[in-house]
Amino acid sequence: MNEEKRTSLRWQLIVRMLSMMLPLFVLVWVIAHFSSQYFINAAFDRSLVRRTYALADRVEVLHGQVRVDLPVAARELLLFDQEDMLFHRIIDSRSRLIEGTRNMPQLPGKHGIKPGQLIIYDGIKDGENVRVAAFALSLRGTSANGVALVQVGETLTRRTAMAERATLAIVIPMLLMTLTAAAAIAYGVGRGLAPVARLRERLSGRQALDLSPVLLEGTPAELRPFMDEINSLLLRLSEAVEAQSRFVADAAHQLRTPIAGIRAQAEAALAGAGHDEAQHALTRIAQSAHTMGDLVQKLLVLARVDAAENTLRLERLDGTEVVRAVAREWVPAALAKGVDISFETQGQDAWMSGDAQLLREMLANLIDNSLRYGGTRITLSVCRSGQGVIWRVADNGPGIPEPLRAGVFAPFYRLSDGVEGAGLGLTIVQRIAYLHGAAVSLESGEGGAGLVASVSFPPLAA
């Protein structure tokens, strides 16, 4: 079975419905077989009993001897059959043969049968399965006295043939009904899934960038929750595409300014200006190139963070060591700007789950943001809160007014145009925190001065 058929909803429905009918068909066949066998056996057993009683009626006692008065016509009537082999035996109480064949299937049980009792049992004679009726004829009150055992048996050829014909008479119509039902099921499933086919055609005819909701007119009630989820997904996808378009437009706008500056300064330098003017132009070109390089680097980091959502691999990390290592890396940059950078810890274990490279990038952006907008002191700290870990980056700079804090996480948002930067640092911080199930908060420092950026990580999974 190919993959398409194996995953086909229509095929699965047909197979499951037929798989429920198959046991029913087998059950009907078994019931028909044993029922027909039971009733046919009962009918043949009654005939066998009548033959046995008729033969017993021909047993008489004459001068103390048991004999059978069975004329030829009666013998043929009682003991002749066109399909089955009939046989009989009559023995006296001393097991002496009075009439019939000596080779007879043995009576069941150890105690035989009582006078006047008739039993029917199965046996084997000459390698064939046979059915035997045995009647214990009481001879009490006669000169012979005792019991004469009358046995009449027959092979099972006619019984078996009739049972098979009766079974087929029931099973064949049932099989035809099953095949008809299977065809009806296949047709019904096809008609029932017609709305799915129409929906598929409706979706396949849409343009690649058509993210408008799918019309639900004529959609079955069972499919509406599914289509509601698809429409919800299309809405989210449309919003994501729109946000991506805005992001690309903003990125192009941000890149346009340094590129225009580089072009203008290069043209001024090529226009034959003096040495001082050329040096100034080259300095401005270097600054614009640095700004553009910083923007491109931030864009690459942001793209890598977005791509990591589906490939993120978390590992067990010591949060204290991660912060300490990043703080050491930023000491030269802080000293170059005359900023004192320090690290504090409570001395407790700060184990957490995360991607070390992304977490270092997040912390680097928080430190870089403090260096650009902060004052003269930056303090990095690690502490525990319940089972989780909190990282803090505090500075004594001007801080961020509370009404503006919610908006600073938007891409390309900058508090001041006079400060160099791409406006993507806090956007990257928030997205990396989201990937780790962490929360970012911005608060004022002690006495309302400065800014404290806190990242609260969830407890380490067991």
C-alpha cells in the first residue's frame, strides 16, 4: 500500500467500516454453520431413532431364543440408503451376535446403558465417522430374560452435504449483502467527503500571498473547528508577514542613512578638497560604515534568534559563570568609556537551562545598552528567586521614563537620535528571553535614578 492511500481519510474510513463488518460476517458464517449442523443432525437423528425402534420391534423370543423377524422388504426399507452406508447389530445380554455386523463402534462410558434407554453417539467404523443409535431392549418377562442391545448406525455423507448446502444458502446472500454494503459505504464515504474536496479546490486556487480567511459557507459542522484554526493561523501569518514587511522597510530606512552619508563624504573627498577636509570625510565614512556594520550585525543576530525557535537546544548551565564570563569580556570596552563595571553574586548555585551562546548575546546587548545610555557605573548581579534565577544589569544613567518602557522593545526604537545604535538591542533581549521562557522587566534604580533590567528565568526542569 503506497503512502498516499495509507494516509487517505477516505481509504481509512472504508477500511475501518469494512473491518467492523468482516467480524460480523465471520460470526454469521459460524452461527449458520453450527446452527444448520445442529438442526440437520437433529432431523437425521430422529430418522435414526425411528429405524432403531422399528428394528427393535422386530426382535422376538421364541423357545427361549432371541431372534429377529425381519422380512427382506422391511430390511431394505430400514437398512438401505442411496448416499450413506447403513449398518446394524443386535446382541443378547451375553454379547452374542443375533443379527447384523460384528464390527460396531463401542458404547460411550464404562457402564453401558440401562434397559429401556436409548442413546445416540459418534464413532468411527472402517475409518469413517459414523452416527450410532443404541437401544437397550428389555426382555424381562420372557423366557430369554435379560437385555438385547439394538444398534443402528450410518455414515455422515448426507448430513455433511446438507449442512454445507444450508450454510451456503445463508452465507452467499450474506456475502452479497456485505459486498453491496461495501459498495454503498465506499459511495457514501465519497459523497460525505465531497465538501473536503471542494475545500481543497478552493484552497488550491488561492494566490501564494493571499492570506485572507477561507470562506466557511457550505462547510460541514465537523470541519468548522478545523477551518477556524486554519483561519486563525492565516491571520497570525498575515500579521507576521506584515510585521516582517515593516521590519524590512525599517531596516532599509536605517541602512539608507549611513549609506547616503558614506556616498556624500566619498564624493566630497573625491571633489578635490584639502587634506583636512579629506580626513574629516574619511572619519565620517568610517563612522557611517561602523554604524551600518553594527546594524547589519544586529539584524543577523535577530535573524539567528528567530531561526532558533524551532532548533533551540537547551543545556544545563551555571548562570553565575555565564554572567561572570560576559562581564570580563566587557571590562575593556567599559574602561575605554570611563565606566566602572562590576559583578555581584549571593554565592548560591544558579543552575538554569538555556542556550549558552544566545544567553551571552542577550547579556551583551543589555551591557551595550547601558554603555550607550548609562552613566558611570554598571553592576551585573545573579540571584535566586524561589526555584528560578534572576539576572540583573543596573546602571546609574538617566533611565527610561515609565510610560516609554513598554515601547522600547519594538524594533528600531531609540530614545534619542543623538545616541548611536541600531535600536535592536532590547528587541533581541526580549526574543531570546521568550525562547527560554524568561520574562524581561525594566525598573528604576535606587532613589528613582538609573535603570535596572531584570531577566527572570523559570526553574530548572527536573
